[in-house]
Amino acid sequence: MELLDAHRGRDHGLRTAALLRRSHPSDKELQVAGLLHGLPRELRPLLGARVAGLAREHHAPAPPHPAPDVETLREASESASTAGLNAGVTEDWRPVLELLAARVRGVN
């Protein structure tokens, strides 16, 4: 949480995650990949391989036929740049982040 709070420009990640929460309410990993947009790479693996992979592929040059989840993440990120929505605060994401981190650690 401290890394998220300290990151400048986190509003873009919050808006991206909020858009993904609306369009894909059951896909917490996709939402968190949007939240982590632009954050240090070392944080991503703490939340699982899929989150890390989506975040990594999101920043890679776009292949001719990207995976659907990567394309969804890119579209949400682009929309977040112009979206005038109230995306909340970083603390709102604590339960989701803790859930994903617990899965990675194997805690039920």
C-alpha cells in the first residue's frame, strides 16, 4: 500500500482499475493489473503471475494480435486518460490486493 500511495501519477492507475471494475467486475486480477499501471516491476509478482504478465505485456510493443485481456487493459488505460470519473482512493483497493497477495502466498 505504501508503494501505491507514494507513486506519483497513481490517479491514472486508479481510473484504469475503476473502468475495469465496471466492465469486468469479477476479474480482480485484470483490475489490479490496471491499478498497477506504471508502478515498479518488483511489485507486480507479489500479486500473481497473471497480474505480472498483464502489466508486463501492457507496456510491451503491441503485437498484431494481442491477447484479449491485454487489449482490454490497453483500452481501459487509454480511456482512463480522458475519463472524468471519480476513481476513489488507493485504500479502496486494499481488500482486493490482500486477497490476491494471499493467493500467491498460498493462504486461504
